[in-house]
Amino acid sequence: MTLRLQASDLACERDDRWLFKDLDLDIRGGEIVRVEGPNGSGKTTLLKILSGQLADYQGELFWNERPMRQARQAFLENLLYLGHAPGVKAALTPLENLAWYQALAGEPVQEPTRLAALEAVGLAGFEDLPAGQLSAGQQRRVALARLELTPRPLWVLDEPFTAIDREGVEALEARLVTHARSGGCVLVTTHHELKASHQLRHIRLGRGGQDAEH
Amino acid sequence: MGKIWSFIHKLGSPKWFYGISARLMPWFWTAAVILLLAGSVWGLVFAPQDYQQGNSFRIIYVHVPAAFLAQSIFVSMAVAGLIFMVWKIKVADMAAAMMAPLGASMTFIALFSGAVWGVPTWGTWWMWDARLTSMLILLFLYLGVIALRGAFSSRDSGSRAASVLAMVGVINIPIIKYSVDWWYTLHQPATFSVTSRPAMPVEMWAPLLIMVLGFYCFFIAVTLMRTRSEILRRESNKRWVRELAGDQG
Amino acid sequence: MPSIDTRMSEGRQGSDGEPRGGLLVAVWATLKRDLTLLMRRRSEVLNPLVFFALVITLFPIGISPDPELLATIAPGLLWVAALLAALLSLDSLFRSDYEDGSLEQLLLTPQPLAMLGLAKVAVHWLLTGLPLALMAPLLGIMLALPSGSYLILAFSLALGTASLSLIGAIGAALTVGLSRGGVLLSLLVLPLYIPVLIFGAGAVQAAIMGDGAAAHLAILGALLALSLMLAPWAIAASLRISING
């Protein structure tokens, strides 16, 4: 499994202010890419552009060397995006929440897969409680269970460590590394310092479009 | 294909539009002034009296052009919105933003002149006449587009939302008009409607035609003028605008 | 052309002509999810119905309890009150999905957003428009609605509220990102409701006069067909705009 997400000359202007400019990216399978920058530097916007949610950018995006506009369908079928908000319905149980995501992803809607995914994020025993009765960290874990539930090579994660306890953070970090090792790719924003790993790359966004990459 | 594309984008460049509109504007202003003057004098002084309504029918020379324009501006606004959404041409959005208040005021003028006309014709300021009712709904549609554009904190999102609403509205306008006409004939089949009239003599409709043309020229001139100032406002940090300001000051 | 090698895209790309089982599954799951959600929060389903009954109660008090007068205005009153009740429930159509992040996820599925939006609108109609239509004859009795028009009243409302849900969902999608979208939503949507109101109330009136309401109902059906064709695309476009805030 190889994958490649490229951006050339990427720039985003929001109401006459450049969030970033002249950004060139080449992300391949096996990498963990951390997007860094101060608040308001456009990290979330960049992730939204790279996950195909915002069409409001200049420059070109390529998925596996095809322009994003043509490859959008294939791109979405390979993408798993977790945003700021967990996307978990308080009135539904974790199992029901995941069933909807399974169906949206085009996976077979099977309960054993869901149970296994919930167990992997430490929610065994909470499957049938309404998500509203779970803590914020547990709700975040329900969202993270989608990483196990729908096998997708490209993960775009916006602040995935929010509200999670220390053990959970370690487990998630380890999960990101195994995903990269098995050929997948992770794009992540976080304030949490990721423990050094040979696959880790950084994209630094500054104020006013001073971007550096290495 | 490539040529058409580059032409469309050239047309859409604010700088190019700013230049071409400067050359076009005086022509439209002159035409508007001449046509409006000629039409008013002819319509108000020389056109014959109406056999039924006397002199009061002359308000038609304001009411009908305003009503025409009110509808045309909504259509132009939706077309500009479509151009903005499909080709991402910002000038189209600026023009649409400038057209909305103008269209709303034209709708208001049409409503007000209709109400004034109602006094001698029906003996009341307001009748639920088919044309007046459609105009009232159109006014609400304009107010919705204006309010929606202003409600977004990000201008770009406001522009897109207003464009979608204008397009939805323009599909609905004929449906609304048709259903209101139908509703009106159902409820007041016998009432005299001011605007659905027997054929007018040429001395009456010729000045009307001139007035309509004059209103259109006025609309184009005002839209060009206001779009130009909007271009300067939105592009004030671009180099060509700063150079322009430097030249003049 | 470089090989496209991620396994899912290969499987799907190679089979362009095949029906995509995924869409039906996704639409069905969305229907089921929204129905479950609303059934667990019954008050959201009941509130529009209570509102409908309350508004109808206000009119005899505000105007006159005279049955003859009420009978003449009943078709219009019932239709206007049902329309407002349907409108009130629209604001919450996409709002909770927007707030908890599900809407983002909905936009990122490989399935067409228009169809998934349509599923949500269908649930809204099923739990708002349809109950309102079923309840209307009851309130008709209270307004001394002439007999013979009750069936048409319920049928015209069931048909008409489907268009109202579709058109209203465009407004709801446009205003979902705004913190106080409620009043603005009414301003955007009400003018667009007028044709449905005219033919809906007209159908009931025609039934009372004994003219036969078939023509009105046919036009209501045509309006519904048009809304079904166009509204889903407008809803999808509006949601994409709103998510960008």
C-alpha cells in the first residue's frame, strides 16, 4: 500500500488575510506529520483543506499524483478525519454511534467489529450506555474507535489527544506509530509533544505566511 | 476553450473591470439622464389623459419601470451569484452585493407608487392586488438575501450563502408570481386591476418604454459605480490600488 | 498514468458501472439514526404539535367564537398554523449535528451529500409534517370546519409539508453555522412557502365549495416533485458553505 498526498503552492486567504502562503508538501505512506504553529496560524484550516473539506484555497492538491478534483472520490474512500468535535451523539450509545459511521464508510455494519473497536480503546463494558453519560475523554475514545473500525490509510487528526488521560495518550501514540509502520500516513495537530520517532516530520505554520518545512 | 477561460478570468479581474467600467460609466449616466428626462416630460405633460383614471394613471411611468427593474435586478443578482460560485469571480459577487439594496429600493418604490396609485383608483392605500402582493413577497426575498449576507462573520461565506439564496429565490419567483396571480383571480375575480389593462395607445406606451430604458441605464450606471467603490474597498491592500491612490494623491 | 494502488480505490474505481451498495446502506443508517435520536427526545416531536394546537386555540379567543366566521377562515388558519409549526422545528434539523461534529463527518463520506441530506429531511417530515397533517382534522372540528373537507385537509397538509421540509431545509442549512439563526431562518424561508400555502389552503377551500380539490393537489404534487429534484442539491451546497463558517 503506497499513498501520496501532495500540495504545491498552497495558499489560503481568509477575508483579505493570508493564513499561509507558498506551502509545498509531499506526504507519503509511513510518515507521521505534525502540523505546528501558534493559535490562529491556520492549523485547522490546513487540515480541513488537506482533508478536502475546504475548496477555498489557491494552489494545487494531488492525491496519488492525480489532481484532487478528479481523485476526490478515491481520496475520500481512503481518508479518516477526526475533527475538534468528536462527532458523537449524546443520545446514542457508542455502539449505535459507530454503526452509523460504519454505514457511512461503506463498511459492512457488523456488531463484532464494533465491539472489538470499542474494546481496543478501552470502552469495553460501556457499549450500551448513552454517550451523554460518558466523560469527555470517553466520548473522545468513542471517536477514536473509528481508527480501528474503518481501516483507512490516511488519517487526518485535529487535536486527537484532547481530554484523554495519560494511558490513553500513550496508547494513541503507539497506535499512530503502528499505523505509520504498516504503511499508513498520519497528519496531526496537537499541543502534546509526540515522543520522538524516526518517522516524525513537522510542518510549521507561522503568522503571516512564514512557513518552513523540513 | 482556453481562450474562453482566459477571457472570463480577464473579465473577472477587479483591475480590468475597474478600468473598463470607468470608460462605460459616463455613457450609461448620460443615457439615463436623457431618457429619464425625456420620458418624464413626455409622460407627465404630453401623453393624453386616461379615459377612466384621468391624470392619476401617470404614476404608471414610475410604477411599471420600478417593478420591471425590481424583478430584473433579482435575476441579475442570481446570475452574478452563479458566476461567482462557478468561476469564483469576485467582481461578480461584489456586483451582486451592490445590487441587492438597489433592488430592494426599486421594489419599495414600486410598492409605494402602487399604494399611492391605489388612493384615487380603489379609494384605499392598500389592496391585495396580484402585482402588489408579488412585489411585497419580492421585497421580503431581497431583505432575506441582504440579511443573510450580513449575518456571517466571514465575508466569503456570507457571499456564497447569499448567492445560493439568490439562486433558490430566482427559481421560486415565477412560481410565486404564478400562484399569486391564480390566488388573486380566485378571490377577487371582478375587481379592477390597475396593471392588467386593455391595449394602450402609442402616445401612452412610448414614453413608458423610454422610462423603462432610462431606469435600466440608471441601474447599470449605479451598479458600475458602486461596484467600483467596492473593488477599491476590498482590494485596498493590493498593489494596483495603492499605485492608483499614489497617482492621484 | 501512475497506478492507483490503495486497495479501496482500486476496488471501486474498477467497477464504475456496478451499483454502489454503499449509498443505500448509508441512507438507511442515517434514517435509522435520526429516527432513533428523535424517538429518544420525544419533546422535540411533540412541541410542534402542541404549538399547532395552541395557535389554533388563540384564534377563536382573539377573533370570535362564532362558528360561521371560524368556518370561513378555518382552511387558511389551519394551514398557516401548521406551516409555522413546521417552520419552528426546522432550526434544529442540522444544528445538533453541526455542534457535535457529525456534520463534518457527513460531508466527508464518499456518498453523495445530497442523498444523505434528503434522508434527514425525510425524517423531519415523518416526525413533524405527517403528525401535523394527522392532527389537523381534530383541530378542524374545533374551528367548525365544514364536513367533507377533512380528508383533503389532512392529505394536502401531508403533501404540502413535504415540500415545506425540503425548502425549509435549505434555509436551515444556510443558517446552521450562525449562532442566532432562528429568526433569520424564518425570514429566508417564509416567502418561499407562499406557493405551497396558496395551493394547500386552496385545496381545502375547493373541497368545502365542492369544486373538487384534484387540481390543487396535483399542483402541490408538482411543487413537491420540483422540490425533490432541486432542494437536495441546494441543501448540500448550503451545508458545505456553512461548515466553512
